[in-house]
Amino acid sequence: MEEKKIPYKIYLSEDEMPKAWYNVRADMTNKPAPLLDGKTMQPITAEELGKVFCEELVQQELDDTTAWFEIPEEIRNFYKMYRPSPLVRAYCLEEKLQTPAHIYYKFEGNNTSGSHKLNSAIAQAYYAKRQGLKGVTTETGAGQWGTALSMACAYLGLDCNVYMVRCSYEQKPFRREVMRTYGAHVTPSPSDTTAVGRKILEQFPGTSGSLGCAISEAVEAATSKEGYRYVLGSVLSQVLLHQTIIGLETQTALRKYDIKPDMIIGCAGGGSNVGGLFAPFAGEMLRGEANYQLIAVEPVSCPSLSRGVYRYDYCDTGAICPLQKMYTLGNGFIPAASHSGGLRYHGMSSIVSQLYDDGLIEARSVAQTDVFAAAQEFAKCEGILPAPESSHAIRVAMDEAIKCRETGEAKTIVFGLTGTGYFDMMAYGKHNDGAMTDYVPTDEELQRGFDSIPKFPGNE
């Protein structure tokens, strides 16, 4: 009876919403390796990064000692439109699985973009506006980031140019149209509008594209136009910093009811959402205050953590961006056209990569047919149609709850429900028709990706 006092949804008040983002690097003994200039192979300077990114974001990117960054009041006021987001007890799913486990999920889909991406989009757009820029360019995979950025830019009066991975541009037309409704210009990538896009099309005729390709095009577009900068939806430390509002709110909500999680699970593509969810809990572990099982879940078709190598690599396929030390499949790796477009990235956040290499995070990879089966069961029980990306975390959360049923352990499981899947109906249609397939890259295919990783002393 005691546990039933915990409500289905744990809400925080506006006053309980975090007033600062948490920089987990400040508590890391082993700091992520610095970004390198692709020409000199030396640590990149703020001046050099400032040619691509907004000035304030460059400072956030390079700072690994400041633990807290105050969230500007203008951003906090914007957040109040959809934050704090609820932490939900999945009572119906627990009943369906007949598990003694307690399952909670942090729901980030309560905004028009349908995902967590707006947390960083408004921050990056705000700093671009404050710098006096005309507009920004970006890439998007499944479309959540492009949608979020188009919303933020419309709110602040900035021009927004989005390069959308071609397979998602074709699979997810409704997300594309939401972006256009908010005034964004959307281009399928790779395209013939940039030099790097034309080169990729020549090298890989008929390619379905990748996030690495789209990043290259967006960076070229930003650096070739006066008054524009490039903004990124994942991977970089500045983006993970903004997403720590997810983990901080989760931490506060759990403490409000004295709930102590055993494991925290998130889907992993470029690493911003999973890193943002994990960061405050990893900070507790780094300071010796607590211990958790942190599980990053990725697709078997693009397994950067579980099958990648820890090397310096370009963040983009066109080798325009700086090099980052990360778990990577190689900047030349073109993943299969899976329906989880937001997870089709060849590398992983340097912060998540370092925490994984240090053993604070573990990685799992799952097949998309199993992912959609879990998504369908979750939708039936909890009344939310989850995004394919989020459903990777659902799959492992359900698997862990089933293990608890078998062992009788009443573990507390928390996972990130990063967004909704209402614009992913083509994918759900494939699943319902039994036409969905799984793809696992061969060792030979992975090796071709690894061969694209730059070779220099200390990186082999």
C-alpha cells in the first residue's frame, strides 16, 4: 500500500525547474580529449571554432572545469511552455509484464517538436540571436531536431536552413512539413547545393545519406554565408550540457518521493539525450555519492559503442568539422536506412565515450523488429506512441523488467522516453505489415568505415 502513494505522474513546479545546466566534465577525473584541428592535428582554439559556432556556445564547448552554467532567464521562460516534464510511473506496463520491478519514464514529448531536442534548440538559437546573426544552418536525421530548431528560430526571428538525411526526408514527410510550416528551408541530403554534397553523391550514387553527410553540408553552408553559424542537435558537449535539464529534473522528481533507481536507460545516437539524462547521476558516481547501472541502447545497424573503436575521427563524412575522440564506426560509414533516423550516426559524444571507456556506462544494441514490438506493447499499455529512437530504451527496460519477474527482484528502472512517434507511421506500417527487417553490418562493412578514420601518430 505504501508504494501506491507515488502518483502515476510526478510533476515539479516551475520553481523546482533547474536554473543551471550541469557540466559533468567538471567532476570527471579523465576529461574528454580536446577537439583537434583537421589540418594541424592540434587542439582547436576558440577563435577557430568561432568561425563555425556561436561565441557563447564555443565557450561552453571548451569549458571542462565549470560545473554549472546559469540558464538565461529568456530560455527559462521559454522552457516553461513545456517544462518541467513529468516523470511517469508505468504501472500499466508493470502489470502487463507481471514484474515486481518499478518502472519510471521521463517523458520529453510534450511540445510540438515531439522530443527533447527543443531543450538545446532554443538555447542555441538564443545565443545566435544575441550575437546578432541572421540565421543558422543544421542537419537533422529523423526530423525532431530540425523541427525543434525551426520552432526556436521562428520564435526568435532567425532564418533556419535544415539539411535532412535523404532517407528520413522521404520516410517522414510530415516532419519535413512541420519544419516548413515554421519557416525553415529543408533540403534532402546529400544534395547538389554544396560542394561536399556533390562529392558524396559522386562517390555514393543513390545513397540514402547519413547524419555525417548532412553535417558536412550544413557546415559548408554556414561558413560560406555572412551572418550565419552552424548549430548541432547532438554529439557536441555544448548540446549535452543543455540536455542535462532532463537528468536534473529526473533527479529532483525521484528525490521528491525518496525513490532510488537501480538502473537508468537511454537511447544512444550522437549521445546528447542519453548523456543529458545520465550526467547528474554519473556525477554522483564520480563523486562517490551513489552507484547506478547506466545503460546506453543503440541500434544493431549502427553500433558505435558496442562495435566501434575509440579513436579521433571527423564528426562529419566530408571531413570539414574538427576531429573528436569518440567511439566511432568511421566517418565514411553509411548506416542502413533504418527507421530510427536519429540514431544513424557514426560516432558518439566525447563525454559519453569517455564515461563508457571508464566503465561508468554500459552499452546494449537491439534490432529494430524487437524495438518496434516493444513500442507497440508500450503504446497499448501506457497510451503514448513512442518514437522509434526512444523505443530502443523501452526495449531494454522491458527486458530488464522481465528479468526481475524471473528472479523476483524488485529493481527500480528509469528510462528516457525522448519523444513521440506520431510522424513515424510509415515505420509502424512496415512493422504492422510484417515487412520490417533487421540489418546487422558485417565485419567487412565495419572495416570499410574504420578505414576512413584518419591515421596519425597516436591514433592507430
